[in-house]
Amino acid sequence: MKVLHVYKTYYPDSVGGIEQVLAQLARGLAGLGVENRIFTLSPTAQPAVIQRPESEVHRSRVTLEIASNPMSLSAIGEFRRQLAWADIVHYQFPWPFGDLLHVLWGSRKPSVVSYQSDVVRQKRLMRAYAPLMNRFLASVDQVVATSPGYVRTSSVLQSLQRPARVIPNGIDEASYPHADPARVRRWRDELGDDFFLFVGVLRYYKGLHTLIEAARGFDGRIVIAGDGEESTTLQRALEQEGCGRVRLLGHVSDEDKMALLHLSKGFVFPSHLRSEAFGMSLVEAAMAGKPMISCEIGTGTSYINLDGVTGWTVPPDDAPRLREAMQRVQADAAQAASMGQRARQRYEDLFSARHMADAYLEVYREVLAAKR
């Protein structure tokens, strides 16, 4: 079986949750005998084809970008050529230009779409985009959501004529480095081992302003690892608050991330907007067996982190409740360890890359059989 995966951007041009999902899925499917290609756009597209461990990546050059929607004139012809190779096309949503490619050329090819998120930020542009989006979603053979909660809370998913399937995003533990003892010792010497950890791209919806506010009056420490558009704003906020209990590390390698997870007391993930549709960093924390703290925003974050089971969920933008949750984890080591164990078990049961790949392969087979 040949699967063409379609998304607006990919490694090495960008780093994010959907890129990680694509890499993990391609790796998992390859282990099941599937041949994968990734079709994407790139600022330079030089070279046009790159070979990565998980898949061959075919790149068309970006012509222009509007509201986080890259478009490419050369991609229109190239996508048609890639369709001739593929048995099935797997789109990652949202990407309006990808919808257009499907409507132009892909509607006759068996197709699956992973509905990763509603369009949240561009509400004004949504009026113009809605007809294309609705046509796209109605014409694909199967829509897949990443959590039951997102199906319940998304008006778009609720309006589909054919119900969405649910397949959680997953990760393969074997694709991560082990926590190297020497690296763990180095970070312990610098940070100790009693901190709460956040890891992720620093974006507007991550709720880190609330985390910094929650640090006031908190007698523990917080480490923020990651880089992104909010880096300067966060650094300025820390300087203004004079908050010495928060350490901003910037981007860290996977080796450092695993060492930091190993040392941390718990994982805090204060995303406050529905743009945080799933939370791959939470899956990594569950894999590491850490108790988690997240916000109830009606998305997959509360599917990964079950309140009172694998950690605590709190209202979004509520610094006192976020602080209280960290204090609860800090005050009861036995409970925190039990929550971490349940988080690890939940990762094994639901959020492994093998589970994700097996489920998608079943969908592919069903779609291909129905098309025949």
C-alpha cells in the first residue's frame, strides 16, 4: 500500500505537533509494510526531494502565505503527479490550500483526513473559507478526530454527514533517546530535581502568561523549555515580575528533554485556547510516567490527562487554581507517583505510535475496499 501524506509544512523547515505526528505515523506504518511519501511546501524547496528516516519528503516552493496558509503554484501540478503514485491520500487538517488541491485533483483518489484542530484564530477569514472547507470534508472518504472530546465540542465535526472516527495521536518510545545519566546529573546540578516542567513551542495559546502569574506565591520552581513567537514576551514578563522561580531555557534537544522529564516532579501544560487541540507534549509526559496538570478547554488535552487519575485539570486562565494544582502534586509524593504510573499505563494503552498506525491501517483498508 502506498500512502501520500499531505500537510503544509514539515521537517526540517518547521517543528511542531503535527509534524511530529506525521513522522511517528510514517514510521509506524512503515513497520506494517506501508510505503509512505510526505507532500509539503517549503520556503526554498531546495532540494525538492529529501530522504528522512521515516519517509521520502517531496517539497514544492511556497509562492505566498496568508494567515498561516502557505500556497504554491508549482504544487498544483506536482500534487497531481504524486497522486498517480499513491493508493490513498492522507491529509492533515487544517490547511485550506490542501483542501483546494483535493478539490482540484484528489477527489477521485481514496482519501482520509486527520482533523487535528478547528480553525480558531482566523474567524473573519473563516466566512470565506467555509464553503471550500465544507466541500473538502464532505468529499473525503473518512474524517478522523484525535479525541472523543474534540468530536463533542467541535461544531464542524458535529455537522459531518458521516461520523468522524477517533484515533489518538501517538508516539513511539523507541524513537526517543534514553535519559542519559551524565546529562541528568548536569541538569540536576543546574536545576535540582524538584521543578515542574513545561516543554513546547512557545505560541499564543500555550497559556504561559498564566503559568508565570501562578508562580507568584508558589514555593516550588518551574522550568519552561522551548522556543517560539512568544519567547521575547515571556522573557520580558519574567523580568518585570522579578520571578526567580521560573527558568526559561529556550530550545532543548530531545536528549535534554528526556533528562528534564526524568528529573521533573510533574508536567504542567497551561494551554488555554482550543488551538491546543491535542497536546503531544502531554503524551511525552505520560510516556515518561509523570503526573500532569492541564486546563479543561474541551479538547484532547483532557483525554490524555484525566482529572484525578493521571493528574489534575483546572479552568483555563486561572492562575490560583493552576498554582493550587502544582501545590497538590508537590505536597503528596505518593499520590503524584500513583498518577504518574496511571499516566504511563494510559500511554501504553492508547497513545503509542503502534496503536495509531494499526488503527489508521485499518481505516485505509476499509476506505480502499469501499472505493473498489
